[in-house]
Amino acid sequence: MLRHGFPILRSLAVPATVFVAVGLVDTHEQRLRGTVIDPWQDTPHRHELYCLSWEELRELAAGGWEIGAHSMTHPLLTGVDDARLAWELQQSKRRCEEMLGVPCRTMAYPTGDFDERVERAVEAAGYEAAAALPRRFDDPHPLAWPRVSIQRRDRGLAFRVKVSPIVRALRRSPVWPLLDEVWLRARRRPERAYPTAQS
């Protein structure tokens, strides 16, 4: 992100938001974990699963980027009890603000996982907005704002489809469930498990 994405977006005068699993910042022993991420743990790309440092995050913030929270430890928030949920949300917000010196107003649900209980806890923790990963973009509101997940294997057509304004409009339409099923079937076709940068 800092080495590639930041310079490109800065040259275009386009800011961005980085969501940080706060408890993993400046810990060089722990990589980010999650259902989408875990297949990359034992690959040549595992070094990309470490969080940026606070110094690097300050550099992004100074460049106009927003730093949001992504919980403390990146758990599935629907699977933790109320006390752990409150800690993950409140502590990550507090720590971001303490380390960066600016308000932490937004967060992203790890793996896009949330329900009404989690949403209430996010509101209680003081966040103004939260990013989810819905299959369909139904009536977005601040605490369930849709985001699009771009993965390493999303090249060429897959990337263009995911970021297309037309596809985003379709994800709000009644025809989306049918189109989504076609998309999911196409994505399930056999492929090499761990593509490399040269593939």
C-alpha cells in the first residue's frame, strides 16, 4: 500500500482510507488472519500480511489519507461475546486516535462480518461510519456502507468488473441475485491456488 498504492494515488490527487487491525501494528511476529487471507499464509506473499507501522500510517495520514479501525485483532465480530466486541471496537478507535493524533471516525468490519448486535456496538463505540462487504448494495447507510474487496487474483476483467460503476448500479437492482450467481460460478472454476506476480 505505502510503496505502490500511495505514490500512484498521490500523483492523481486521490486520497484513500486504510483500515488497520490496530493490535497488529508494530508487531512483527503476527500476520493478519482471516478467511480470505489465510490461504496466503504459507506463500511467497506472506510478508504482505503484516500491518504497516505507526510511522508509516502517520506518513499516509500526513498525505491526506484517512486511517480507520479494523478492530484490534481482526476476529469475526459476530462470533465474539459482548465484552470482547466492545473491547475490539473501543480500544482500536482509542489507540488510533492516541497514536495518530486525529479522530478515528470509521471502521471496516473484518471479513465484512456484522449483524445488528455488532452494528449497535459500532454505534455505541462512537464510529460515524462502518464499511461492510454485502453481496448486494441494498439501501446503504453509514454503519453498513458497502465496500468492494479487491484480492491479489483480481486481474484484468475481474478487476474491471469489480470497480465498474455499471456493476455497482446493478448490485442495487432486482436482477443482481441472478447475475451474482453467474459471477460466483465463474469464480469457482479451477485455478492455480497461489498466483504469482508474474502470472
